[in-house]
Amino acid sequence: MGNQASYVLAADFGAGSGRVVRGALDGRRLTLQEVHRFANEPVQLGDELCWDFLRLFHELKQGIQKGVEGTSSPVQSIAVDTWGVDYALVDGAGRLRRNPRHYRDARHAKFMNDVLAVVSERELYSMSGVLPQQINTLFQLFGHLQESAAEADEDTRLLFMPDLFHYYLSGEQACEYTIASTSGLLHAGESRWNEALISRLGLPASLFPRLVQPGTVLGTLTGDLMNEFRTGPMQVVCTGSHDTASALAAIPAFESDFAFISCGTWSLMGVERELPVLSDLSRELGFTNEGTVSGRVRTLKNRSGLWLLQECRRQWQRENRWYSHEELIQCASTVRSHQSLLLPGDDDFISPGDMPERIRRHCLNTGQKAPETVGAIVRCILESLALEFRQTLDELEQITGTRPPVIHMVGGGVHNRMLCQFTANAAGVPVIAGPVEASSAGNCLLQYAAHGEAGSLSDVRDIAAASFDTETYMPQDSECWEEAYGRYRQLPRLKI
């Protein structure tokens, strides 16, 4: 390859925003250039909360157009990664049946109850390894077909969000393993559809296309798109199509027993393992098992992440109070520590709305002082998130028998230095933060692996370590954080 840079495009769709990044691999160093960024906001349409797929595909095309301009050599490929669980149905003529529903659609709770009347939580967990939650694809799809059975004729196929983008880029229908592993529709820890479960729930087997592994080259851009972008036959590649799977691939870890936190709108915290953990304790504690790009399992817990802070910021903007992230942290730094705590994963924090008011009511209903100022609310959120991470680390030790000695934190949450330090303080172990754009970095590096320019996962992580700076946060103030953790553990789970 010499000194000639090799280019790929990574489209990384989060639940609040999306970006298209151009990766350049020059020798053993990867650089990333963001070429396009855009909002990703759900749309309430009647009684459905939906993703605006047409707008998102338009933004993807804008990003590709910008990404192919001004390079010293052609862009080799593109790959898309997204959040998990959500899907769409495509008919035999390749038409989208309807806009994909958002995982926060309130009706999914009813769909979950309908499924659990057929198959128990315990049995579902043992069959799929995926924790039963109302957002799961399994429950969404069951309810969808109960309402609209005619949409699932024998020519219709289910495609998860990244697979849907890949299909309209390449014309090839397939479901990539790591994204499919979030659905509850695969055998636990295996890359195959769970035919027995699918049949038991009366779901048409014809809905489910072939499963492919990370690193699969699906094909090239369609002729129409090549003409539109005035580019050659750019390949469309499956990487870790679930954003967490790509993010984990870019963790610059040299040890094998680390815990990870992929921190964005959601925070996903867990460990990598050879086999899923399917015990009753694991299920009761809320852990799920999903696939990695190397065929291993990530045993993890979905935490609420920066969702609470994002929703507070949106509410303040509606009130014409505009704060940058830096201003919010500055406000929080002036507030005395551990005044009020909350349970970030409480059910009533799931849906969009007036989050500052919900937080105040939550604190009052748990016998605490309500945080009234912006700084007090932000500090309450960040301290509570850190304590939730500590609890998750304790639980990982319970279900696996070992306590990870270090936490690698990646994703947008790394920008929040207060959260990183609080996490080290609460957990009592070092936190190594970075890279920020881990999903995009992993997406790009896995494309290079598909092209033969990077080798194993270990090689991918070596390149990530050589390419991105990290910052290590050491635990501080252990005594006061232990006291706060004791209070946190006593908080009741309640409805607001």
C-alpha cells in the first residue's frame, strides 16, 4: 500500500443523530474525517412513533456524495451501523411497507405482554439469551403482525435498520449477525434463526433472510447510485452493523478481562465472553447476550446513558433556555455533591417528555430534596449514572465470578469528563476513556479487515491504539462515593 491512503466511508446512525465519516488508513494509522452530520429525531404519526427512513436515507446519500469528493484515490467501500432492535418490512418488489417504528413506541409494552402469554420470560431468555424488554424486535414484530398480518406475505422480508440501508444501497437483502443478535430471534450465542421460537409464535419463516457475518461484502452500489454519485463500483460491506459491536472492535485494549461502557444515548455496559450467561440470576439482574464481530458474546446490560441529559436539554430549549454541553457541566461543577440521586433506568424515564420535571418528582417521591437548578439536575443525572455503572460492575462480578479490573469507556460520553471521573470514583477502578468515535472507527477498521488491509480483531485493536488518544481516570474520594452508593442502593423503584 506504501504511503497511499486507502479510503472507506462509515455511516453511523445513533438514536439522536447520525454522521458519515471518511476513514483513511495510511500504513498502520487510521484517521477519521466527519463529512456529514445530521439530526435523527422520531416522528409521532397518529398513534405511532416512527423513524423517518426516507429522510435518513437522503442524509446517507448526502454523506456519500460529500465523502467521495476530494480524495486522492477512490473510496473503496461503505458500511452502515445503527442502534439495535428496530426493523422494517420490504415487499417482493423492494418497496418499504411502512416507516420503521421507534423502539420507544408506547404500544410495545402490550405486545410484550401478548408474547409472554405464549412463552415465559425464563424460557425466552434460555432460548435466545436476550433479556425480555418491551423494545425487543421479537415483541415489536409479534404485535405488528397481529395488527397487520397482510404485510407479511411470502415475498416480504424483515431487515434490521442497517440491513435496510444496505439493501437500498446494494440491492442485496441479508441480516448481519451482530444486529440480528439484538432481536431475541436467534439461538443464544449462535448465528442462526431460532426456528422453534419463530414457529411457536406463529411468525412466518419466510420473513427472515440469510444471516451474514461481519466482514461480508454484500455487493456494490446500485447502478443508479453510482451514476448519481459519479463514482465507480464502491463496495457495500457488513461490519459490526450494531453500533456497539463496531465500537467494541475499536477499543484499544491489550488485556482481555476488561469491562466496557459504550456511552451514548444508551450506555451499554458489559464484558466479552466465549459463551452467553443464561442463568436465572443473569436474567433477574437484567443482562442480555449479543454477538461480537469475532463470534464471541457480549454479556451486557442496557443502561439509560445520556438520554436523561439529552431530554433535559431539549426541554430547556423548548423553554428558550439554550445551554452548550460545556455550560451544563460548568453549572453542575458548582453544586455540592450527592444531594439528590435517581434511578436512571426507571420505566417512567423511557419516553420523551419534560424530563426535568420528572426528575424533580422522582426525587420528591423517594424522600429526597428536588433538584431545582439546571446545575443540580445535571449533577443528579451524572452522579446517578456513575453509581448505576458501579452497580453493574458489581452485578457482572456476581454472574461471571470475576471482577473486571478496568473499564474502557468509548462513545460520545467520553466528551463528558465529569461523567468519566465520576464513573472511576464510583466503581473504584480506572476508567480508560476513548476513542470518542468508536463506532465509526470500528466500522472503518472492520471494512479494512474485509479488504485484507487489517487482520484479526487483535490487529484491529492495535491499529485503534496507535491511532487514537485515550485518557485514564483514577478513582478519587472513595469514602464519600461509598456512602452515596449505599444511599443509591436503597432507592425504591417507583412510578412517577
